[in-house]
Amino acid sequence: MTVSTDLAIAYHRDGFVTGLDLFSPAEIAQYRACFDQLEAREGREKCQIGLINWHFKEEFIWQMATDPRLLDLIKQVMGEDVLLLATHFFCKYPDQEGKKFVAWHQDITYWGLEPPLAHTAWIAVDDSDIANGCMQAIPGTHKRGIAPHAKSARAGNLLSINQEIPDEHVDKSKVVPLELKAGQLSLHEGQLYHASHPNTSPRRRCGLTVRFIPPEARQVMLNSTGQQWQPLLMRGADRYHHYPETPAPFARA
Ligand SMILES: O=C(O)CCC(=O)C(=O)O
């Protein structure tokens, strides 16, 4: 693909871009109200990291993940042909003891995709800042190849199989916090090193991750939760047909 916009140039240089406006305050307030209802129904334990691919069940998640403005942004960084791979809320509740964190990792490592291509939009449902444990990233690490991942020795890692890039591979002097206002998003590349600290503030920090892949990325292994992906074509064409066609769960806006 030709990297032509400033956004795409920054993304390919650093492996992420942040602070992009997506939803207006009124729009994100509506989506937050939907999430609050879901949380009241399902409970915090489930909502912390258990809402994986609920865009198939909950229309508001589908609308967030397929918003044309989001797809326009993602197309700028990944090209014309875009499959929606997955959605996953990362909701960190106030945690004065500072137990729940996300260890340094690269997304693509346990997703079973070949070639290892994926892109994530992290949409802030709540304001996300240093105090409540926003995402952090290390610029340029998406160009290093796949790092070794071990099991984290520290309890409380929210990642699916407790994976972690060992400290000796992580240069923490280069870390950039990805602070976002509710309704904004960051985009990150599937090989970028990223993590987040515990939420020791009194405020919830909820974000929706929306994962996208190009059609050439086929699934060669089950992912870390033992599932087959069910991608849906969002933009352009799928000339590879690696995946059975999945019907859209709801109409698109
Ligand atoms: O929300 C977080 O703190 C971490 C999210 C994450 O690891 C991801 O989007 O892959």
C-alpha cells in the first residue's frame, strides 16, 4: 500500500497514533449508557475482560465497531481491504491495591494469523489517562519482529494466557502514555509493544478494542482462547476467501 497521509506516515513510523476524535460527547455518552446497562446485567467480573466479540450480540457494540468514520481511519493505515476480526472491552475498575494490569505484549503473538498482520482501534468509553491506567506503548517496536513472550510472574495480568514480554526486552525509558478523552481513539499495529498499569484512581477506565485484519491474513492456528475467528468484510474486497462468509449480525449505520 502507499502510505500517503500524515496519519498513515506516523502510524507506520511509530506503530501507533493517538488522540484521534471519533465520537462526539453526546454519541459516546449514549454508548457509555449502553455499556453501563450491560455492566448492570452482566456484572463487573464479566465486563472486565470477558466481553469478547459481543458485537455479534449487542447492537451498540456493532455500531461502534462498524462506524464509517472509524472504517475511514483504519483504511488510511491498512489499505482498501478491511476485515473486522474481533471486539473486546478492557474495563479496568478502581483498584486501590493496584493488582490488575496488562503486561507488555504484542497482540499478534497468540492470534494464530499468517502473515502476522493486524491493527487495533482502542476506543475510549471513559476518559483514559495516566491515573486510571491508560494504554502505554513504545514507539517503533512494531518493526522488531515477534518478541519472546513468557508467563508473567506478577499476579493480576489481564491478558488471556498471562503472556508477557520479559523486562530485558522492554526499554521503559521510551514509553508513551496514550491518554484519551471519552470518544477518542488510538490505533496500534499488531506487533507494537504495549501494556497498561493498574487503575489506582477512583474512576473506571473502559475501552473497546476493535481489531482489523487484511484479507490475506489467514488463521493457521486457533487463537489463545481456542477459537476460530469469524471476520466480516467491512471495506473493499476479499480476494483470498480464507474465511467462511459470516452474516452481519445487525444492519450497518
Ligand atoms: O486496555 C488495555 O489496557 C490494554 C489493551 C490491549 O492490550 C490491546 O488493545 O491489545
